[in-house]
Amino acid sequence: MLSAPKLGFAGTPEFAATILEALILVDRKPLVVYTQPDRPVGRGRKVRPGPVKQMAIANDIPVLQPQHLRGAEAADMLAAFSLDVLVVAAYGLLLPPAILITPRLGCINVHASLLPRWRGAAPVERALMAGDARTGVSIMQMDRGLDTGPVYLMSACEISPTATGMALEHELAQRGAAALLACVDDLAGLHPAPQADAGVTYAHKLTVEDARIDWSASATGIDRQVRALSGRLPAFTFSGETRLQILEATPSMDGATHHEPGTVIAANAREGLRVACGTGAIEIKRLQVNRGKGLPLLAVQALNGFKDLLGSGRVFRAEPC
């Protein structure tokens, strides 16, 4: 019987921690974990270890947190572990060519899309915002390109019409872990298939502009934006000079055609907090007001506390005014 491969792991957020945990649970604990340097998080901006680092420490796995992997020193440090494979999942740092060839069987990536669609940094959010009906995960041999390497295995799933970015990412992490475990022990005998030339799209890194709500868009499009971004970079708008983060909403295609996009067309307990869009309207279910404690609130709570910002007839805009 062949011995289990000597693994390393590189990842940072919760998506990657789910995959790392799956390896540990089946006795494929990596010899080393690479993760990004600790960052300040939350309103208090306290520096905290990420999910992968926490998982590694809890399981007595050595952790390395280089600022980058360029240069001979980084490759020599990785070579010291004599790895068969480096598993990469949402690491967030570029792997130079010298790193890619250091493990005996190279580096494989657990990517949250059906390649070649949504190569790049934000495949889950881009799939949701584009209105894709399905997505999945790909286990890919890494090469010098951006998610261009040949694919060992894919696992597809349908996207629910009400899926959020966080929920879909969690499902894909679980699928990615299962797909990885199905092939990681047999990589030497597997032959990954080249990606198709057609259907390439890029999931560019999310920016503040991706979260800014353009009320002239359709209710369907704004709903997708809110659901995609609610857990990481919430969609936002302004009432006057006050920023509102929209955390949960539902679309309606009725009753808003004669209102300026962004107009609050209902603001009461019976009708909820409804806002006109370019086509249709959305009902805001939960939001965060950048005033006071700035806590997430149900719409009915926000209506009671911020009538000056959310009253009927107010017009939400993309910029403060």
C-alpha cells in the first residue's frame, strides 16, 4: 500500500479552514501551514489570527506567515519540508514559479468555480452578482497563469435564488474538501485535463465600487448584489450624508415605475421599508446605519430609531449629499 503524501497547506479565510479541517480529520495533517500575516479586523481593528492559523495552532501544525514568497529563501524554506504536494485554498498571495515546482508533485488549488469560468480572486461573489444558475469547485494543478492550470476534478452545484455569498461559499468549501480528498492520495497517477479555451471569465478582486448601490439598476440586480456581498463587503447607499449598509433585502417587480430610483416608497410596519429601483423595488429586511452604535438592525427597528433617514419620500443615493 502506498504511503500517504506529505502535504503542506496554504490558505487564510474560513473557506480554506474548512478544507484544512477535512484533511486533518482523515489523517492527512499537513506538515506546515502557510497563511497570510495577521490583520486588524472588526470595528475595533484589533489584530487577530485568521481562521486557518487558528485551525493550525489548535492542531499543533507549524505556521509560516511570510509577507511574500519571492526569492530563493522562500523556496528553500518550503523545500526543507520535502513535500509531495502543497494544497492551496484562498491563500491570497501569489505563488512564484520557484514555489510551484518545489513540492515533488507541485501545487494544487481548490478553486470555488467551474473553471474556466470565474478565474481569479472573488469567484463566489461574481457568480452570484452575474446571476449564474450553477457553480462548483475545481481541483486544479497550479501553473504560472491565473487559475489556468489543468483540472483533476470538478464538483458542480445549483445556486439557490436566495443564496448569499457566505452560504454559497460554505457549501463550496465542503464540496471542495470532498473533491480534494477524492484525488489527493492519487495525484501521481492522475492526468488532469486542460481547461477549455471558451467560456473564460475573470472574478476580479472586490472593491468598494462593487458594493455601491446604483438604484437605477433592476431590483433583481440589486438583490443579487446585496446577497453576494452581505458577509464580506456589504452593499451600501446614502441617506443624506449617512451611510447605510444593506444586509438583507428581497426584490419585487411591482409598483415602483413612477418613482425616482432610490426613493423610499414605503416605510412602515405593514409595508416594510421599500425602495424604488430602475425596474421594480426592493424591500430592505436588515441594515446597518452608520450612526450611534452602528449595529445591524431589522428594518422595523431602524424605522423606529431613524425616521429622519428612512422616511417615505427620502431618496437614497450612491454618494453622500
